[in-house]
Amino acid sequence: MRYDFLTIDTALNHIIKFIPRNFVEIGSRDGHDTKTIQRMFNIPTQNCYIFEAHPELFKQIQNQYPEFNVYNCAISNKTSPLTFNAADLNNEDNPGMSSVLETVDGNFNSYKVDIDGWRMDDISANLLLDDIDLVKIDVEGFSLQVLKGFGLLLENTKCIQIELEHKEVWKGQTNYESVKQFLNSKNFVELIHIRMAHDQSDSFWVQRNLIDKQ
């Protein structure tokens, strides 16, 4: 089992025994993870939301998974247009490295595209999504901006699975320690941390009151 799915399965099925009734994926690439999580917990498909900034990947997800709510935008700390570094699908083997930020080493075949940036609390208000049971975030160095864009919605977010870096891979990015401090300040507790060989980690966070109810 992949590390990110392992953290989710272990935390929800074996530690806090919590079954999510909705799911949000921020930074998807292909939509497959949402399908996996939806099947794992039998989440109604209409309660699954995918946000993918890459315009071509968004169209692929929309075509393959019409049962999900799929949106072509970047979740950010500001609701305003921004420039996204989208993988050139004809010349790049790892489109998952697409990011709002630029890579440090520059070895990424991409093109710049102007897209909509949304704060999560703003777009959730439009979608009437008042609380989130489980969110999965994989945004290539942009995680802290995404989390800050939740605003007060973070108080109504129960569980977060997130991929983070432990060194600078994208210019100006924040790393694991900065995100950890932010989530701790928002009453989140890290249940699981899996450090991977390539200076990244998968971690699973829950609101402290969810643990207190156990």
C-alpha cells in the first residue's frame, strides 16, 4: 500500500475509528486517489471534490470521473488569478511536479498558464461545503498557502493527509516544520508521520477534539 493511503487507513480505521462522509483532494493529477478513498470508505460520489490546477489534467479527470465534483483552479491563500507552472505533458514524465512555485533546479519541462486561485473558505461557501471530514493535500511546496486559505473552515475540518518537503525543492516554499507549527497552532495533532527517502514525508493530522471524543 502506498504511504499516503497507509497513513489514512491506519489513522481512520485503527486509531480514531472515524468514517469520513466527504472527501476533498487538493492537487490531484489524475483523480485516481479520490476514487481509491471513495471506495475505501464508501463515500457518496457527490460528496467527493477534486481541485486540479493543471488545465489539461483537469480535463482528463473530468472525463474519466464525471461522478465527482471537479474544479480547475488552484487553492491558495488569496482568491485572485495566479500563474501556474504546468507540466508539458509531451515532454515531462512527472506531471505531478506541476506547481504554483518554480523548481529550484529548473529541471522541469513546463509552461506558464494563468488560472483562477481560490481561498478554500471562499470556494467552499459557494459550494455550500460547510465542513470537511477528510482532505488530502499534495501541492508541491504550496501547502502552507493552501492551509491558510481555509480560514475559519479549518475549525470544521476534521482530518488532513498532506505531503510535505524537508528541504527546498520549489523556490520560496515552506517546509514541514513551518506547516507543523501552523497546524499545531490550529489545534491539529499529528497522528502519523512517514519520512520518505527523497526529503518528503506523508503525515496525517486530526483536530484534537476528535481524539478527545475517543
